[in-house]
Amino acid sequence: MKAIVFSEQGSAEVLQYTDIPKPTLDTNEVLVKVEACAVNYLDIHARRNRPEIEAKLRRGDTPHILGSDIAGTIAEIGGAVRGLAVGDRVVLAPCIPCDICSDCYRGAENLCDTQELIGFQINGGYAEYVKAPSQNAIQMPAALSFVNAAAMPIAYLTAWHMLMTRAQLRPEDDILILGVGGGVGSAGLQIAKLTGARVFATASSDEKLKRARQMGANVTINYKDTDFSEVVLDVTNGRGVDVVLEHVGAATWDQSIASLAKNGRLVSCGVTTGNIGTINIRKMYQKQLTVMGSALGTVRELRTLIDLAGQGKLEPIIDRILPLHRAGEAHLLLENRQNFGKICLCPNL
Ligand SMILES: [Zn+2]
């Protein structure tokens, strides 16, 4: 089969379009013919320098295949697989949990210490075929396209778990979403609008903020021009917002905390600008703030999201669709932040 592979980490030039053998199945696995695979920023970290990938390459399991967000049709099934058939249209849940630890047992498989991510610890969807455990294959509603389905798992699952499961966003809440032009930010905006909450959104360009307003953002703030917490406090008459969706880290931490209302909840899933932030403990307890972390989400949550997309209530933003062999170009677009929405690779284009 055709695949984009790499045997050593580095710039986008390490990605090679080549022929490799199709994966062979265990009895509980399915082989999926990839129709669309979305590109995530994590793919770029993996290609450049993530130690998990370096370790995998060093073990000699070369070459590596990226790609965690995958939709396609089932081409083969293992002998023990039930409830799925060849030809089924499926989207793959990106994480493979151990299924036996206490976290997995109580349905919090996104806390599993030994979970593996498709396209990260194991080979992914930058290929004509990918294999996965049958539990990871979620059947798609007829109304959902492969490209839209592939654009969803990591970004929407992350945003949904943050807003709905962790921060428990309510219709009467005001929410501030940082970096609304990114995958998690734009997914968070759509999910927040579904709940009815009022959305404040930040981005680095007026063009991205215009798109955010078209998607329903109520108040937009260009963070390059201004301290966004001052705008938030100004618009809310000094009250602040009930929820902040944080994924930027050190650079925005102080402003994010300052934007919170009494009883405010800050939920964080990322630290692109640094790991360390401080907090004024007195202000925290007096305002009864909650700071919480969030990491990806569960298969059950992904099923909900796929249903909502099938009903047309969520619609991923697609920047462009490229043939698989142009994966390097997709990485450069993402690295240079030239996209608004997802870039999807299609092997059959
Ligand atoms: Zn586990």
C-alpha cells in the first residue's frame, strides 16, 4: 500500500511517500481503508522531536506512520470481531486504552497510564490502510462525510471533554475561548454555542476573528493589540467570565485567571507557550475559583459528537483537502499557521 513514512525525525523533508506492506490483523482488529486523515499539530511535534517517536524509531519498528484522526471503510475484520462488517463507514477513536486498569474499568480511559495513540505510539492513518482494535471503530451516520468525520476526533473530543464534562458549561455562562482559530478553539466555539453560552473569543488576526463572529462568537478580541482580560472585564462590567478555555499556557495564564468571575472555572488542555504559571491563592479562594486540567476524552463522548455531527449540529471547519502524497505541504501550512480549520489528507484524491 501507499503510505507517508519517516525513519528519522526532522523537518517536513523526512516524510516519504512510498510502498509498504498492508498491516496484518489480530483477531479483535479491523483493517480500515483510509478515506480521510486529518493533520494535527501533534503530528508535527512527533515528526520533529517527540521522545516517544524517537524511542519507537530506535526500537527498529521503522518506519513510522503519522495520523490520529481517521475515517474510512472497513476492508477486513478479525475472526473475533462482532458488530462490524466489511464495507461499514467508520471513524476511529484515536486512543487505545489498556482496558484492564482501574481508570479504564470506570470508563475514564483517557486517564489510562498505558494508553496508546494511533499515529503516535503505533502506526496511523497517513496511508491507504490502517488497523485498529474493533472497539475503536465508530459507525458513521450516513449524512456525515469522511472528511468531516476525520476532522473531529482529537479537536472536538478535547473541546467537549473540557467544556461539557470538566467545566460543565451552562446556557447562562459566559465563556472565554483562547485561540479560536485553532482546532480546539473552533470546536470549543461550536460546542459552546450549542449550549447557548455567550462566547468571548481571542485570536491573533482580525480575519480569524471575523470568521469566529460568523460562527457565532459574541465578543471577539485581537490579543496582539490588547490585554484580553481588560476587554473581558470591561464588557462584563467588571464581573468576568464563568469559564475560560485555556490551551496556550504561560503566555496567557495571568490574563486567563484575571478574566474569571466569582465561582469561575479555568480548564486547560495545553501549554504551547510554557508549563509554569502562578496564581494568587488569596484571590483564588476569595473568588472561589476552580482550576482544572483536561486530556482528550472517551469513546462514549466521541460517539455523542459523531451523532451531533450527523444531525448537522456540529460542522468541522475544513481548510483544505490534499492528496496523501502532499502530506509535507500540509505540515508546512500548519507550521506557518496558514490554515483556518483542518487540513485533511485523502489517499484516493
Ligand atoms: Zn487502562
